[in-house]
Amino acid sequence: MSEMIAHLSLGFAVALTFQNLALAFVGCLVGTLIGVLPGVGPVATIAMLLPVTFGLDPVSALIMLAGIYYGAQYGGSTTAILVNIPGESTSVVTTLDGHQMARQGRAGTALGIAAIGSFFAGTVATILIAAVGGPLASVAMMFGPAEYFSLMVMGLVFAVVLANGSVFRAILMILLGIMLAGVGTDIQTGETRMTGGFDFLADGIDFAVLAMGLFGIAEILRNLEGHETRDIVNQPIGRLLPTLQDMRRSLAPILRGTAVGSILGVLPGNGAVLGPFCSYTLEKKLSSNPQGFGKGAIEGVAGPESANNAGAQTSFIPLLTLGIPPNAVMALMVGAMTIQGIVPGPQVMTKNPDLFWGMIASMWIGNLMLLIINLPLIGVWVRFLKVPYRLMFPAIVMFCCIGIYSIGAQPADVVGIGVFGLFGYLMFKVGFEPAPLLLGFVLGELMEESLRRALMLSRGDPLVFLERPISAVVLTLAVLALAITLMPRMRRKRETVFAE
């Protein structure tokens, strides 16, 4: 306990510097804004802002990007409640009861309980990361190349299991991501691979180009295709502080939502996204009045919003301790760390303790900032909601092009984001999700490196992955999870659950 307090003291000393406080505030403010604006999610925003991180030190850059991520969770609930449009995918469930509360003149109460639940869940998740981070990193220090390879395989398998839609399509996207990671020059042999004779591909596909295209440009194309219908509530916002009766009704859902979100946030794939859905289902089943859900039940806002924020923060656990990203946003964080010359994994805690504990402390500070930022600025967010998307997208495209060109001054990079943007849009049209591709791309290079090192140490014997106990157990779990998911009966059940 004393060791954890010492580590947190170091973290707060790092996070409370003027620069890091300012960047945490900027991250939270930008995150809230993009959460509020329908059609611009945290993945697209972080992808677009990756070039900005080049001019910052690693700790400051990651504190800002993390603020954008969990800030978007707060902002998404504002849009869901006031406009009936989820500003972020994890806020879909909040629309069901939050918007009904707003139509009944209780928008302030819905926004207030969402903020209180999110702050509580964020605080618990921060303590949880601090508590399990050290022991997990210590265990991970015992891992060799074989264990890391098996762990990454399991991570990709879970990404398939929890991905929305077809299992086979998710597998194809992961394999395509791994293949794209292999484009460029082989570090060991010096031979070029899959470059098609293009010199600009000799160094491989730039992570920022791929991420900005797949999630920035493709997202714009998707949003331009749809018709905007914004059901902005004209009722007065009302009091922001919930009554004692509202708090009594919300207390248990907040506690349960925090627990559900914290557990699911650690899982690779759609774990953090599934948290609010699972919390809503749980609250409806436990409620003495399930008929009230969908008609303005405050429990339908308190539980999912707590799960939402808890999952967003606990998804940092596998990233910071094992170096494995559990979702697309964390894959972008891996990209940002790599850009800064930091190798994600258990060594981060020992080699970069300022980064590890500074980020954890900044999460709690960021949650406090969000509580202060969001509630007083409700009127400002409502005005932003009235901005038509057709007026925003030219500015977004311009910033994408300027940002990507500023990295290496390569015209090919600007063309690249356009190509990957069109590719991402076409994949969406035929039912393929881009998130598994990004995970495959990020983990592809790390998997290849671990595979080669493991085979070199075992003198080419592939049985090393089964002879080492931890590696064998992890691979067995991965195979079992995939086999169970591919069973026809389980596939039907899985599709029913996702549909619900």
C-alpha cells in the first residue's frame, strides 16, 4: 500500500506540472467537443491529432490523447440526452432513457447523474489501474518472446470474438492488418516486401496515414452519406443536481455499472463498448419496474454511463502493463508511443515511471476537470449541436491533409489518407469493421518480432510455444475461444446478443 501511495505521489507530481495540466484540460475539452458533435468519434480525432504529438514530450502527448478518449465518453452522453443521437458508440444506450428524461423536462437531472456516475466510475477505475498495474507488470516481466507471441494471438482472437458482425469478416480484417504491417523492408534481411515497386513504401505503411484514412476520412464519407435528423429538445434543461430520491435510485446502478465496465474494459476487442450495453441489460433484469425502461428510467442512464467511463479507463490496463491494445483507440495510443520512441509493455513501468504513473494520476485529474467543464457549459454544447455537419467536414479534411503533410512533407502521405479513406468507406459498405484491421496492423510487427526471437532462441523449433507452460495455456485459451465462437449454435446466440 505504501509503495502504491509513493507511486501515485510521483504520478501527481508529474501530472500537476503546468504543461501537463494544460494539455489534460485541452484533451478533455477537445474530447468533450468531439463527443458532443455527432459523426466525429475519438478514434478519428486521435488519428487526426497524431501529428500534433511530434512536438510534445511523451508524457504530455499521451496525457492529452488519453483526455480526448475519456472526454469523448462524457461528451457523447450530452448528445445522446439532448439530441437523441449518440455522439460516441458507447453512448447508444444512453439515448433510450436519457432522451426520454429530457423530453419530460428532466434533461438537467439526466446530465447530472451521467456526470456523477462517470466521475465515480473514473475514480474507481483509476484506483484499480494503480492497484493492479504493478503486479501485472511484474508478472509480464517474466514473459519471453514465446509468451508475448501467444498473448498477442489471444488478444486478436478475443478481438474477433467480441467484434460486432461476422466472425469470418473480423478474421479477414485482422489478417489484412497483419499483412499490411509486413509491407516495407525486412529488418533482418534488408529485402523489400510487398512494396509493388513503389519507393515510398520501402519504409512501410505509416501508422498515422493508415489510421487517419481508415477512421478520419472514411468517417467523413460515412457521415456525408446519411441525412441529418437532429431532435434537439426544446424543453428547459432544469436543475442539474439530482434529488435525494434520484440518488437513491441511481446508487446501486452506478456501483454495478462501474464493476461491469471495469471488467469488460480490460477485454480485447469490443469490451469497453459492450460495457454500457451489459449494464443496461443487467439493470433492466434487476429492476422491479422493467416496463419503465425506455420511458425515462434514471437507472438506464446511471448504470450505462458509469460502465462507459470505467471501461474507457480500464482499457489502459493491458496497454500499460502488457503493451497489448484491447481496442482501436488503444491501438492508436500504441502508435503514439511508438512515434515517441517508447516500446509499449511492462518495461514502461521500470524505464518510464514518470509516463506510467503520470498518466494514471492525470486520469483522475481529467475526470475532475470533466465534471467542472461539462455541467456549466451545457448551453455552449447545445449551440454546437446546431452546427450542420456539411459545414464541418471541409475543415476536418483540411486539418487532416495539413497534419499528415507536416509529419514528413510527403505528398504520397496525403494521397495515402485518401486511398485508405476510400478503402475504409468501401469496407464499411460491405459490412467489414476497420477496428480489427488496425489492431492487426499494430500487433503484426510486434508479433513478427516475437515469433522470430522465439524461434531463434529455440533454434527453429516451433514446439517452443507449446513447451513453455504460460504460452501453451494462453494459446489453448485462444483456440478454445475461437472454436466455441465458430460453433453454429454459439454464432447464432452471439448474433442475437449483438442485435439486442
